[in-house]
Amino acid sequence: MKHIAIIGAGPAGLMAAEAALKEGAQVSIYDAMPSVARKFLMAGKSGLNISHSEEEKLFRSRYRAPDARLDGLIAAFGPGDVERWMNGLGIESFRGSSGRVFPVMMKASPLLRAWLARLRTSGARLHVRHRWQGWDEAGALVFATPEGEVRLEADSVILALGGASWSRLGSDGAWAQLLAAMGVELAPFQPSNCGFEVAWSKRLLDGFEGAPLKGVKLSAGRQSAQGDVVITKRGVESGALYPLSADLLRQIEDTGSASLEIDLLPDVDMGTLRRRLAAANPKESSSNRLRKAARLDRTKIALVNEISRGAPPAEAGDLAAFLKALPVRIDAPVPMDEAISTSGGVSWDALDDRLMLKALPGVYCAGEMIDWDAPTGGYLLTACLAMGRASGKAAANHHI
């Protein structure tokens, strides 16, 4: 019986284990942390959004990868398959009003418990506190454990080590140095689905740090999203911002900064807003005009004054245009370790069509450690599960 060693016990690694077991392999799973799938559990703390029920072609268009293979992997195991897989664990799913797919109980922990129980029943052996150190001269895997160094051999290896964010949960990107030393081509890590730094004034932060800009529309490049945005000490943060992160990062890389446009009143058309502002009492103060005629709350008024340096346009048409496309200068992303996910990692050119490393026959990769990107909303988890499934099947059927 073929022995598969899986390093990394997040969603991609656990799904790889399940797929390899179904192919008749013996499976051992190793993780550096004292318990498994910590980032998965954290992501599901406020509601585990595991996939999305939108039309399949639209779903697959959400991914950004320099290779068409990811699209094929998700086509082979997509949102509907994820729902059926979750139901097979005894976890019922439901679809929210936005189309996002959740387990009925919302939390990740019941799903993880059922999943681990099924894996153990199927014969998987799980080893925690095993930090992978690479290979020795004879090709054996080397792990650092509390009891000392452990070396072992396997017929095939699946690496599912995550990206380079949330290091406290086990995803630190340290594996990149080990693979680079073995001649594996890597793309630089970049933060994704992250907040961004803005040089707010002390005046704004003293009064509005932590305050939300409610129901705004954000635009960057060709992308836009609607929702709430929080003013933070560092800049701006919110789930509505994450779909724009790739475009903002591209602008920063090209020019050193980026422009985020905020429509403070996305549900009010330009003509209506212009008429409201024009009808305002000309003796009103600027803030009263924004409050009464534009119907902005205190936080939005404070942002208008911040961006205009206390002197927003006076003419109704100019002011309406300003409020519909408030320009916020973005200086940088937040530190990578604070990002929800990262792009970069193992280059697709380093992998064959089965997700095996060309430089290391018998060694496969899966999940966020490969160079791809997607917004939040169930897309990240679905792809990790699809890649784990593909790598597990391939490794179990590997022949040197």
C-alpha cells in the first residue's frame, strides 16, 4: 500500500488526505501547530462562508491565476460539489441572500470535528507539533518535534502549507526557503484581501477612529464593491475593500500609491443630489449643507472635510461630483501577516498538470501556497478544497 505524507492540516491538506484515502493509499498528516486547521476555524468564527451559489461561469471568473489549470480544477470540484461534500459529513448547508453558502450552524468547528472523525475512521494518522524542516541527504522528510527530530520516508508527499499571512495560526510562508533551496521556482508573496494604509490627520482619528462609513461604493481601476468601510488608525479596512485589493496593489506597484474612489451616496443619482444641494440655503455652513441637503452622517462629513482639507466645492454640481467620487490616496497595504490571504508562492511553471513539482518528483502542492488569488466569499476555501482533492488523487496514483 502506498504511503502518502501530507504536510499541513488545513482545508487543502485534509481534502488531499480524504482523496488519497479513497484511492487506497495509507495517509499520514503532519502539522506544526498543536491543533489542526486553525486558520479555517478562525475564518469560521463569525460564520463559515465555505462557497458561493452564483452561476458557475461567473464563479470561476472570480479567480486570478497566471495559469488556466486552476479553472479546470474548480470545474472538476466546484461549489455544488462542496455543498454535497459538506452534506455528506452530516452538515446541512444554506444559501444566504447574497448567494454565499454556509453550514446551517454557521460555525467551522462542528464541520471540522465531523471531517476529522471520518478521516480517522478511514485510516488517516494525524501528527501535530511536527514542524517540517525539509529533507535529509537520503531524501527522508525531517520534522522538529517536542521529543526531538523525526525522520521518515513516504512514497509521495503533498505540501499544503498555506501562504504567508496569519503566522500565529501556522501560515508563515517559511517553507518558501526550503523549496527555493531545492530549485523550485517561486513568485514573491503579496498581501491579498487586506486593509490599506491612509495618512489620516490626527483630527480625523481623534474623532472617528473605528467609525464605519456605511453603505458606500468603492471603486479602484475597473473593480467596484458596495458595503461598509471602517476608518482605522492605519487607514481603511473592510470586506467590501477586499475585492479591490488586487487593483490597488497593482497601482501601488506601478506608481507608488493608489487612488480609491468612494461614492458616499451610491443610492442617490447625480442629478438628484445636485438638485438637493442647489436648493440648500446658501447661508448654511458647509457641514450643515452636507448634513441637511446631502443627508450625510457625521462620519461621512468628517471624511469629506478630511479629503477637501475643510473646503469642499461650493458649486452644487462640483460638490455632487465630489461626493460621488471622493478620492482617497492609498499609500500601502497593511503588513502581509495581517492580510486575510496572500498571492505568490509556488509558480505554476514549477508544477506539472497533476500539481507535482517538476524539480521534485513525487512531491505535490495544494492550496494557498501556489500562486493564485481570489476574493473572500467562499472562493478561497472552494479552490483550496478543489486543489487538495486533485493533489490527493494524483499522489495516490503516482508512479515514478
